[in-house]
Amino acid sequence: MIEAFFFGAGSAQRFATYHPPAAGSGRLLTIICPPLCSEYMRTHLVLRELAIVLSGKGQHVLRFDYRGTGDSFGELAEVGISDWLEDIALAVQEGRELSGCTSVQLLGVRAGALLVCKYAGARDDVQRLVLWDPVPDGAEYLRVLKRVQASIFERNRYLSHRERREAMHEYGGYWLSASMVEGFRSLDASTYSSVPKHKLHVVSTSPAADLPAPGVFQGVAGVAYGWETDLEGPILPQPLLERLTACLTLS
Amino acid sequence: MSDPVLTEEPLQFGEGGRLFGILTLPATPARTAHALPVFVLLSAGALHRVGTFRLHVRLSRQLARMGFSSLRVDLAGIGDSPRRPGLTNQESVTADYKEIVSVLESRLGQLPLVLAGLCSGADNAIKLTPGDPRIVGMVLLDPICFRDDGFKARALVLKYTNPDLYVSWLKRRLKALTTPRRKRKEDDEPLDYLALRNLPTREQVRAAFLSIRERQGRVLSVFTQYALPYYNRAGQLGGVLGLEGYPQFCTEIYWPQAEHTYPLELHRRRLLKEVGNWAGAYLRPRLNPCPPVVRLQTA
């Protein structure tokens, strides 16, 4: 049975779902940091399934939504990178209090990978970071969102010129604040290299993907999810689930 | 929960806590002489309660700021609600609905309901409405419609008078010439999205609208470019249903510029505004529950 709740104080609470361990004493806490924008919707199913599998293997798992995303409060256009880093920190704290665990590992998906590495950096209280299809850096992620925006324009043959002009400033169908854009630009590839290599595990679905931190473990699930071309198709758990589970249950 | 004007509460309800949803309540109930309906936002397809591009979250909070309560829910098999084994989709939705009504009554008492949904969410709203007298409203995003006599002629005009379609055709031809033949065939395979839906019949649609009319309720229908294969004129749904008094209780929006899932923030904001305006009529005295004239709008 999951436990869903809002956490954090003030006027911008975050939504989380806690999966207690279905078996065993549960000494390890996994925090799932989702991707953003349309990728959030596409990965909801697989990340929920992953949480169920991990809790079945005796882990405490916490899924949460950053402010301005999912069921959390706030609007995307009103939050910045520092807010999301704060959200990760609070989610870790909340997960620790709920589970009583001291060992924590983080899963970061796409831009979520960049955020968890920025959060974790050289912290010694995070045991492992698993990154699923991490974006290369913040600037490239913004370019991806702009390409997504261009593909929305291209496929919509009925959009008026006025609407096209008005939507030009959107990023992948979303309004981002100036501080958010600046924040992403400041997250370069050194964000990954700030994390000790032995803690990083990358699961990439593209064999051609550039590793954000050369030399770290890479598991190729052998499927293509078209992050830039498919905005809505849900990502099915198999075969990725096995690879992610393997990484997150390494002893 | 957190917003000065609303509260939110995650709910696990139904048999064994199977269903998951989030109840949104206004911090201060609207001061009206009549009971305001509660909005039930039905999940659509594989999308969970958050809705397409977070539409349900924003809609439920906007409605709460106006004084309405709502429940955005994961139907069984979607999001955080596990599937009901051994049931057909329709049986499962019917069972879900009973549990939704039950939890809402236990929390808020017996109140009228408005069902809202996109795509299969609209299909479910239409199928559920005749069977429950509590339902006094529907917000249907890309519901099914039926072609009328002028449909084909209008489709031809639409096709041959849109310069962007020529540009798009040229681009596709150019792309086809530079794409290996085998791959091109796969890419161009059209997907019949309607075939994936368990569509209500014309009789079911008619029955739903008749029920709403009898209950002095209201319906908002929004048709995007997704609906162009079967809907291409503001007022077409009213025309094919042929219901007396349709303009008095129905609002129909023809919006071919918008896509089915509203991937542009520009369109989502406009949609939220339209739904908000439509819902606002519930705040007026019951003596005049419906807008006096139908608004058939080409966006």
C-alpha cells in the first residue's frame, strides 16, 4: 500500500508517494527524481512500476514531483532551479524521516539526472546516483526543448501565424521563467563530473549517447524512446525496468 | 495541500483502497443559494490524474479558486490505481464510478456532479451520465460526433484553402525523397486513433445530452483538430443530435488550431479560461442556470 502526501511548509508544497518495503528490514532508501515537461508524463508509469519492484525487493522508495510539476503546487513559470534543488533536499529529508534509513540512493531521469548531480555533488550522505538517459547539460536540454517546440509547430498545420508568434517563446510547450532558463544554462557538464565516479551509474537507451561523465558504468537497454519526437507515448516498463532495477539493487 | 484559497488531499478509496485521486476543496466555499456541483476529472487513455500537460491539476485548482470542489482521479489500471482483473474496460469504469460517488458522498455529502474528460474521459462521461441523476454537467474535450450532410464539402474547402497544408505537403514530399523507402513506409503508416477508443454510440450520446437537459444541467464540448475527421463546423454536434433546446444548455467550441492534448501553453491557458467561464454560470442563481444563448465559436 502506498502512502501519498504533501510535504514541505509554506505556500508551495510538494507531492510525494512513499512505497514502504514489501519485505525485509529495508535499510536502503531510493528517491526517484523524475524528468520534466512532457517527459514527466511519459515516464510516470515506468517509474511507478520501478518503485513497486524496488519496494518488493526490500527498499523504501519515495517518488515526488518538483514544484510546478505533477501534483505539486506552484506553476512552472514561477519556479527556478534552486527551488528544485531544495525540493530534492526536502524529499531526501522526508524519505529519511519516514523510513529511518541512513543509506540513500537517487535516481535521476533526463534533466532530473542533472538536478540530482547538482544536489549530490560531493555530498557523502548519498550512496549512489543512477542516471537514466541524462541530458548532456542544461544548455543542451534547453535546445532539446526548443527542438520539441519546433516539432509542435511543424506538425500543427492549423496554427495561425499569430499563435505561432505568441508560442515562439515556449520551451517544449511550457513557459519557463527567465531565472529557470538562466539556471539551466549554468548547469554544464561539470555538474556530472563533480560527483565521484564510483557513485555514478548511467542507464542509457541510446548506444550512441555521450556519457556525461566518461568512464562510469553504462547499461544500454537497447530501446529508443524518441525524447525529442514523441511527446505523449508512455514508456512501457520492459525492458528498461530490469536494467534500472539491476543498477538500483547493486550491493 | 497548500494555497491560501484551496486545500488538497490525496485519497485512496474504494475496495481495498484500490483507487487513487486527489480531492481539491476551496478554502472558503462559494456563497450561493444552491449547492454547487463537484467536478470529477476522469483520467484519459494512459494519462494519469495530472492530465495532459498538467491540465487537470491546473483546472482543479482554478475551479477551487472559484468555489468548486473537484476530484481528479486515476481510473483503475491508470496512474496509481491498479487494474481490476477480469473486468472489461466498461465494467471497470462503472465500478470505479460507483466508488468515486461513494467517496465523494462520504466526504462532501450528496451533491450534483459534473463529469469532465478528454478523449476516452469524454467517452466515459457520456456513458455514465444517463445512469446517474446526480450528474448535471459534462465537460467533453474531443468527444465523438457524427458527420452531417455538409461535412465532406466543408472538409474539402478546409483542405484546399489552407496554405500551410501545401507547405506541409511539400515538406513531406521532400522528406520522402530523402528517406529510405522501407523506413518511409513505416513512418507514414497512419494510426487510427479513434479505433483505439471504445466510442459511445449515437444513441448513447443522445441519451447523455437528454439526461442533462432533463436535469436542467449544462454541457461544454470542445473540438480540436483531432476531431476534424468527423467534426468541422461549430454547432455540428447540436445539429446531428437534433435536440430541442440544445442551444440553451450546450456550449460548443470548434477549435481546429488546438491539438488534441493541448501541447502548447498558449492553448492550455485559453482552454482553462473557457472552462472557467463556462463553470462560472453555476455560480449564478438557479433561476437562470444556463447561458441564454448558445455560443458557437470558431477560435
